[in-house]
Amino acid sequence: MRSRVRRKNNHVSQNLDSFLDILTNTVGVLMFISLFVTLIATGSSPKTQVTIQTPLSSPTDKQSLWFEIEQNKISHLNLRQVRERELELSRNLPNCIRPENDPSALDYFSRQNNYQSCLLSILGRQSNFRTNTKNYAVRTVDRGVSLEFEPRSPDTGETTSQIAAPDSDFQQVLSQFNPRQDYLVFVVRPDSFEAFRTARKQAWDAGYDVGWEPIAQDAPIRIRTIIGSELPGGKSIGVQ
């Protein structure tokens, strides 16, 4: 009787437990590092910067009344007065004829170029424009394209408690103009959002629409001149 020969199984089974342990530990460490970095980046430091976005604005036919808010003080730029001085100056300058907005016309682009050349010529003549309002010294910059407003005094403006007084400059502007025809624009520095909210509420209570724009602490306030507004580029602040 033949005895059976047992075959040896040379196949060695692999144990992956150690590999899985290493993989699990590695993933856990990576998750811990990601969580740690996220906590640091989202506000554990008092120096974390916050981006403040302005709401979408809508166009309006109303006329703007401009204010600056800096060091929690509200000051009136009085752009209306500056515009009147601009118009006085422009009476002695050539009149540029705006072409009709009809791109299909054969000479449309030629007339547009002539119109802009005429505007640039006028801007060059008013590049030395200077005037003062109660709170600001105003001059043209960018070759006459923009008006730059510089406070005449470091104490320019009214505090949030002062603008509540009936005889304050802020209240006088609100009472002088018509909320059906005018709206307020606030240029707000990073240190003055609390004052802005107070002034905006008073404007709303008086029936005015409001637009606003944040501006860097040391950035100059620049607004297009009347002629400069006719050139491409620039932006407007509508009702928000």
C-alpha cells in the first residue's frame, strides 16, 4: 500500500496589520496638522485681518453728497461747491461736442477720438485748478482728470455725538437738501466703521439713501473732475 505524499505549501501569507497601522497614524497626523493650521489662520491672533466687502450698488438719478469718515469723525467734502468752481472755469474753455453713440456710423470712431482729444486738451488747461471748501483744500491731479481732497486741519470733522446736535454741519446738510433728489456717499477709513454706522442710521432716519466705499487709511480721496468723468475708466458709488 502506497503512502500518500504530502505536498509542502511554500506560499507565505502576508500580514498587512502593521502597514495599516502606519497608514492610519500618518493620516491622523496630517489631519491634526491641517486642523492646527486652520485654527491659526482663522482668528486666534488679534492681528487677523478682516476683509469688508461693500454691498452691491444700484444706479440712481439722485445727486451725491460726499462725506469722509476718519478717526470716527464725519466731515463734509462739499463736492457741490467744488463743481460750481469747475463750471466757472470751464466757461472760458472750448466746448467739446460729444458725438452720438452710434457705432454703426462710418466716422464714429474718428469722432470719438476727436472728442477725447478735445477733453484732454481742456484737462491740460485746468491742471492747476485749486479751491477750498470749509474742511478741505482741493486741487486737480492726474493731469486734471481727478480732484484730490486734503483736510485743512487734523481736527476736521464731527464726532458721533456732535452730529446728533441740530446745529451740526451734518444735520445742516441733511436739512438743506432733499432726500428725493439727493443721496449720501460715505468714504470710510478702516478706523471709523462705528462712526459710519451711526451716521448712516441718521441719514436713513432722515429719509436719505446711502452709498459707501471703504478706503485705505492713508489713501488720498480722489474724485473725477467734470471733464475727467467723460473719459473711459473711473467708477461711481451708487445707492447700496
